[in-house]
Amino acid sequence: MKPNRVCPICRNSGKVTLLYKQEFYIPDDYKGLPDVYNIVECDKCGFVYSDMIASQAIFDNYYENNSKYENLCLSSSTGGIKDRTKFEVFYNEVEGFINKDFEVLDIGCANGGLLYLLKENGFHKISGIDMSEICVENVSEMGVKCFKGGLFSLPENFIGKFDLVFLTGVLEHIYDIENAMKNICYVLNDSGMVYFDVPDMSKYLDCYIKPFYYFDLEHINHFEKQSLINLGKTHGLHMMESFQKIINGYPCISILLRKGNITTDVQLETDRKAIVNLKKYIEKSYKNDVSNKINELIISQEEIVVWGIGAYTLGLFKKGLEKCNIVAIVDNDTKKQGMIINGIRIESPNVIKNFDATIVILAALFRDEILEQIKEMNISNPIKSIY
């Protein structure tokens, strides 16, 4: 098939192979985001990405107005044990390549957990940039320079300045990879380095969580080691080291690249094993499809409270969840509270006390924390899982 979105790596606009079609219920608050994502493989370089009709501006607007990181109870802040562990992994991977006089920039810094760790370790020329004004305020309160903006709105005085740029959990979200990479290269000095950390597509199968979980509303680029190397090559960034790991149960691949010369004859390679593993992941997701369990709830029409309104849940609304007898939708994220989903207002979990309904937990990574929260709230409602 011919793509709507050209390949973000090789710029191929020829043909792609459809791997999976993902549909989402899109709330009014997410206005502009597409409701259909075709997961495709580029027939030229093998890169896997979400092919949809959209623009970078649509995603920028979404992230600026719906940042989950503004809630310090949920986000990558300085105090969370899981996030602290993650940032320590990042720091340990680059420590041998840097020194404390480096000018360092963290793009998409959220609440500054990584910057805080760098400051603790004696780095004094550190800066952050984030699209959320609240996150910028949180980082600035730590005594670290932070600016409101993103990859496509970098201050002019950043050009050619930095020895090291971090983008952790960012690149998988970017629609306009081509211009994002150009901007990254602009802010690096002549020997500057960039550190990317992204979900590792080659390990989706090994770290299976639930059906099609990794085909996220926000994750529109699916990298593995070779595709990151290919991306660097096309922009004159040469690999120094790569790091494959699992952090808090989530598969990650990091790569450290150094700025060099752009060559006209770039040879791109494809990791066929990673593609095979992805196809096996898709097959396993089909086998574990939750449609039957949703149908049981539709038939029974028992009252349910849906807890967790992430991308996975938005996908389930397209698979029949909207036909269930939902009496409430709750989420701990204050940015989501007040939004309307299928005519139902998202509320704080405190409203559950008003219902005898079954709680259906749909949050993927925080199930244990939610169960503990239910216990602390002294709620005796029955709990059901559909995955």
C-alpha cells in the first residue's frame, strides 16, 4: 500500500506493508489526533511506524495541553523510585563518555528527574526544555535552567552550544522526525553527542503486557537498534555505543551518537529478526484479544466503573467497551479528570464510594498500585480484569 506518511527514516514514499490497524476513541480534548493508526513496515528500509493523516502541529498541541507529567504524583519527578532507577541507568550508560564541564540539554525534561540526578553528580551546565509550563516551573524551582518549548521551538542561543543532548522517551512520539533530527543537530556543537532512549520494538514480544499494548496513541515510531543507527546515519550522527535493557518491566533501547559529517551514499540495513518478533507479538495479541470478555460485560449489562483512561482503554472503546453499562470512569491523572468519554465525565477515584459497581482496572502498568489504593480507600467493590 502507498503510505499517507512518508517513512521517517529513509523518506520513502513508495510502498509500505500493513501490519496492523489500530483504532481509538478520540475525546474532544484530544481534538485533531487521528482515530485510525495503520502500523506499517517501510518496504525500503524496514522501519515500523504509524501511518496516519496528521501533522506535527496536531501532536504539539496535544502534548502542550495534555501533559501527564504535570501531576507529580504520577510523573517522572525527582522522588519516584521507578523513575530514579530509570534515570540512574541513563546516567551510568553515558558517564564514561562525558565530563562535568559539559553543556547538557534535556529535551522533553518533564519534571527534571534526569537533570536533578546530573546536578547531584556535579554537573553545573545543565538545561531543560519542555512544552508544559507547569513542568518548566517545577524544574526551575530545583535551581535548574528550564525553558518552555520543544524540538520545534528551540531558543536561538541553543544553536551549536551543547556537548550532550538527552532525548529520553521523546523520539517515539515525534511525527516530523526529519526536522526534529535537523534541530537536534543544530544545537549540538561540532563534536556534540545525542543520547536517545526509546521503547525497543524487538522486545515487545519478550515483554508482552496485554494485546497490542505497545501500539499506543502517542507512540507513533517503533524503533530498535538498527533503525536508530539508520536514523543517525542519514543525519551525520555516528554510533558510539548502544544499550539494550528492560527498565521496570518495559523494553528499552538507548543509543549514543556523535556528530560528524553527512555522507551522500548512506547504506541502510534492516533487522529482519526484529520484524519477525514484532509479527509474533501481533499474532500473540490477536490470540489474547479481549473482545469475548467485553462481550460478556455487554450481555450481562452489570454496572461497571472503568479505572484508567489511557490509550489502551481508548482502543477498547472501539472494540465494544462503549456498549457496556459504565456508570463511572475514573483516573488519578488530574489532567484527565473533567474530560468526557462517550458521554461520561472522568472523575477522581473517590467517586467509586457512590457505586456498588464492579471495578474494571484497565491501567496497564499501575495495576498493583491501583489495587493498593483501593485497599487504602477501604472500597469493597468487586474487581474484574478483562486481560
